[in-house]
Amino acid sequence: MEHAEVLVVGAGPTGLLLAGDLAAAGVGCLVVERREEESNLSRAFAVHARTLEQLDARGLADELIATGAVVRRLRLFGETELDLSVLPGRFPYVLITPQYQTERLLEARARAYGAEFRPGTEVVALRQDPAGVDVTVRDRRGRTRRIRARYVVGADGVHSTVRRTLGLDFPGRSVVRSVMLADVRLTRTPPEVVTVNADGGGFAFLAPFGDGWYRVIAWNRRRQLPDDAPVELAEIREVVRRALGTDYGMHDPRWMSRFHSDERQVPRYRSGRVFLAGDAAHVHSPAGGMGMNTGLQDAANLGWKLAAAVHGWAPPDLLDSYHAERHPVGRTVLRASGALVRTALLGPRPLRAARGTLARAAMNVRPLVRRAAGTVSGIDIACPRPPGEHPLTGRRAPDVPLAGGRRLYEALRDGRFLLVAPPGERPRETAVVSWSDRVQVTEAGATTRHTVLVRPDAYIAWAADHPHPVTAVQTALHRHCGAPTAPALQP
């Protein structure tokens, strides 16, 4: 029997980010993956602003940005454009890059911190008890063995074996069938925006990777075939011409595929010592490119909480907060992407005309533009705020400058909580030293009245306006960061 503190099932983006976070926190992490080799298919391609912030907090954002194309506007249904430059932060855009580039950086990070990988290994059985989880796995030669883990995370995709073994339902339905995907070359260069449009017979989507390749998604209402049916470039070109007015001289596809799009969400993200994340927990239409991003943010939320549980300082309700915080986000993304795809599928001409008119009107109202951009990008995601808490509690932490010239997201790279005080109001070291293994203390680089405690996943756990007593800080640390390593020292 092998032993692991956390067993991660699935080496896609969600599992890789989670494995890297756990290993960086000193947690023994084993990753099993049914595939033996990396897939050459690009699959997901959009990395939104909030995900880039999460990657920035791990020192990966700038390297990933260098692999793709920065797109600041999304063209929706004709001449309507969604301007992403209204977003706050360093990344007011969407990055278009193949999924394998994201996986490459995340896997290198996880390996560098000591995560172990078992490719060609699939889960065949799972049984848990109050102390841990026994997982039976089978390797490529058909040999089975058991792994004993304190916790297990199923990040093994829409057909999750972990979810099925737990006996959890995956309610929902298919919303669109026979969607065609391809990565192609173009003879004529389109506008440097992500473009989507639809006529009554189908829809088409086009996005640049920045290296001469383009992702195209096309759906033909008149030709619905099974997922395993061959895809012909001629059909894709026809659909794109109808929807966009031109196919831009599309040629030389490096791969083509056909799939159907489901809307499903598991009722519970946690079952005892087993957790579900990414497509194993929720799946939705590709509209908006939010799928991979939601899974990566699941992992960012769960990783530090599992590390706290393994290291023995997690507050009693910390692991339960994963479901409480992420299930509503998955539901919101499911609804938003579903609304986008249903809008694209409108058939009758009067409804399509009304769609264009309403979209153009909405994109001229700045608050609506900001709300739409915040939803698609993930920037406006917030954690539930308990009654009576400061208005900043649960919100995304902005990347403010700190004393010493650092940015907040740079300071988060060591994986600890960050207590940020106004200039000159930093708590005395004796007041917080008992949490120094979990919390770093600094001052803001500009005038502010707020003292905030930022979680490792860059959300605000607690906030207060100055002046405030040191005891309030210690109470917040005890509540969110667990019991001190020694009795808290009074100033």
C-alpha cells in the first residue's frame, strides 16, 4: 500500500494547479492520471482576468501571457463589442492560448515543489472511513494496488470515476449537439478581437492564438451528427461564411473534433474526505470560455484549505466552506454560459434582429458593460459575506502596492495569509508572532483606512477600519488562521 496526504485524480489544469499549491505548502501530494501522454489537442483556450490574477499570485502569469494573444474586446453578434478594458487590475483582457501551455507551466511548478505523478493509472474503487480514504488504482499493465490518502480530490473530468464511485448524481442536460472544433490557418487576417456571430442556421466563433493559428467553433443547425462522426473543413468553412460573412481563407487544420455541450452540476462538492473540482463538479457550454477558468479557481480555493487541514490548524468549518463558496459560483457560470449559448442559437429572424438591437444598446451603458465583463472574466466573483461583517469581506483583493515596492499579488506567492495595515499602523510583532507560520504582516504602500486580512487565494477574509485594537486583529487571526502555535503574546 502506498500512502499520500492528498491524492489528486486527474492531471488537467485543475488537478495540476491544486497539486502545485499542495506541494508548495509542504503537503505530500500524489497525482494519478489515466492518460499516459500529454494530449496535443488544445481544448480550452481562454484564460480570463481573474485566473491570470491567480496565476500571478503563483509567479506564472507573465510567462503564460508570452505564449498567447491578448484580446481586449469580444465581438458579439455583428458589430456589438464587449470592451474588457473596463476591468480593474493588471489584466483587463482575455488571453488566448492553447490549454497545453497552461498545463505545461502548472505541471512544471507542481513537479518543482515535489508533487509525484503516476501517468497511465486509473482509479477503479474508492472507500473512505473517518481517518482516510483507500483508493484502488490500476496501471497500464493491468496491475492493481491500493493508495491510502488522508484526502482525495476528483479532478478527473466530466466522466469522473471519483464522482461515480461516490454515487453522486450529475443532474442536467445537453444543450447543443454536434459542435465542431478546429485549429486552423487563415489566408486573411481578421480583426484582432474574439468574434462570435450566428444566423438562423448556426453559429461560429473565431479567436486568435497569436502564433498564426486560430481556434474556430462552429455549429450547423441543419446537420446534427454523433460526436464520433468525422469533421470536414468544408462544412466548418460553410458555417463560418454564413455566420461571419467570410471564412478568411481557412485552411490546413492541425486538428478537428466534434462534441456535444452539457449543463450539469453535482449537488455536493464534498463527500467526507473526498472533494470534486473542475469538470468533475460542473460542466457547461463553451460560451464565454469560462469552463477551465472556473476549475482553476476551484483549485485555488481548495488547495490552501486542504493544506491547513493536513497541517492541523484548519478552523472547524474550513473544509465545508469549499462547497459553500464554489457551488454558487459554478451555478452562476452554468447560467451565464447557458444564456449566451441560447442567445446564439436563436433561429427566427425577428428574434435575431432583436438580439442585435438589445446587445448594441446594452454595450453603450457603462455599468452594464462593467457587469458583463466582470461576470465573464471572474473578476466580480465574491465569497459569501456573513451578516455584520465589513463590506470588503469576501471580495476579491485588489493588487494594491505595498510598503517596500511590492505588489499584493507578489506578496501572496509564499502561500500565506497577508495582513495589510495602513501606513504606520502595523501591529507590533509580539501581537501576531504566534501566527507567523501562516501569516505575513505588511503595510499598504498608499494611504488607506482599512486593515485587511487576505487569504492565500486572494480574497479578503476580514477587514476593519482604523483605529482598531490589537485584540480585534488577534481575534480575526484565530478565527481565520486557526489556533496560534503558542499562546498569543499581548503587546
